[in-house]
Amino acid sequence: MNSSALSRFARHYLLAVQFFTRIPVTGRLANWVGFSPAMLRASAAHFPGVGWLVAAATGAVAAACMLVWPTQTFGPLVAAVLCTATGVWLTGGFHEDGLADVADGLGGSANRTRALEIMKDSRIGAYGAMALVLALMTKVALLALLGGHGAPTMLAALCGGHVLSRWCPLVLVRTLPHVGDAAQSKSKPLADQITSAALAVAALWCVLPLVLAGWAQGAAFLTAAMAGSGLALLWMRRLLARRLQGFTGDGLGATQQLCEIAFYLGAALAL
């Protein structure tokens, strides 16, 4: 990779970090990174790379908790709660917000146009609140269950789950049309379908974390976890295609959340 290509890679990655997390990319660094709609679209290929940072942060918190409370009954539960809170803070609850909006929209109306209108409302409704609470509870419970088998098991799940679940929404971008108002949508940079090359780059980001997770916990662990995410992705694609005839930014966020949870569920079942 020559210096020009490496510079472009770094700029696109930092733009993805800026867009999908609270990590500040400001001042001279922001000036160097630059901005254009084309760059923002290209940065989508590095969405799973953002998952590396989230996995590192949540994994560090989980490892610290398990080190402080290695023998306590509720040690894994504390670790699960705090690492989940870290992930929500680091991403600004971006994907959780999408999950709540999708639940409100699809639960609030069977009519496609009305469902899209509800999803644009910033207020959270009953369906969104229930979905958000249940998703967070499920995520914490599964991580605590995995942590009960030891810190390495929880860390392997976080490593693979945060990265693969950020690749899954890109499949929807590649295979479904964007619906809604692209000019005001959270998914504005993804309103145009990503290329096969960009999807391949995103997949490459997933290779090392998944290999590490499989090496640490075995092939059955990795296979079951990936199968869980894959089934969740297929279900979300079918749901969005049937109800909305395409994807929205909220739909991508909801897909990330469900695929992450399904990864943990598959891993737990493998154990």
C-alpha cells in the first residue's frame, strides 16, 4: 500500500470514527481528515473497524471488573453492566436509538408510510421503550452468562460481537434500497449502495477479531456465534424488505443491535 492509499485509508477510517462514536476528531486532525459526501460514503467500509475500538473499550472495562471481583458471585454481572454502559456511552447510543425507533415505527402502524413517519419522531413510545429495555437486559444477561465461564470467554464474545455486528448492516445497504428522506436521515452517507469492494474491505476488518475469538474459545463457539448473527441479519433483512421495502438509518442501527445480541446468544448456546 503506497503512502497515498495509506493516507486515504486513514482519513476514511477516522471519518468513520468521528461519525459513529464520541471519540473527538477535531482541530488539525479534523482538517487533515477533511470531509465530503463521497468520503463519508467510503467511510462505511470501516464501520467494523470502529467495532475494534468499541470492543477494546468494553473489553478493557470487563477485564478490569473481572480482575477486581474474580471470585464474587455477581462479578460477571457487574462486568456485563459496566462494559455495556461503556459501549453505549462510546457510541452515543446511536444504534440503540435506531432499535427503539424501528420498534416504535413497525409496532405502531402496519402502514408503511405511517411507520416511516413514526420512526422520524425523536420521542420514544411504548414499543421503543420495551424493545430498548429488553435488548439491554438480554445483552447484559448473556454477557454475564458468558463471563461466568471466565473472563476470556466474555472478552472473546465482545471481540467478535462488536465487529461482526457492524458488518451485518452493510449487507442491507448492499442488497436493499434506501427509503425515506435521505437528506435528513441518519443513514445519509449510506443512501447510495456501497460497492462490493467496500463490503469486502469491511469483511477484512472482521477477520482478525473472529480468528482470535475462535482461537481462544474454539471453532464451535465461533461457528455458533456467527450463525446467530447470520440468522438475525436474515430476519432483519426480510422484515425491513417486507414492511418498509428498504432500509433506513434506524433499521441499520436495529440490525447492529440484534446481530450483536444474537452473536452472544449463539456463543452462550455453544458453551
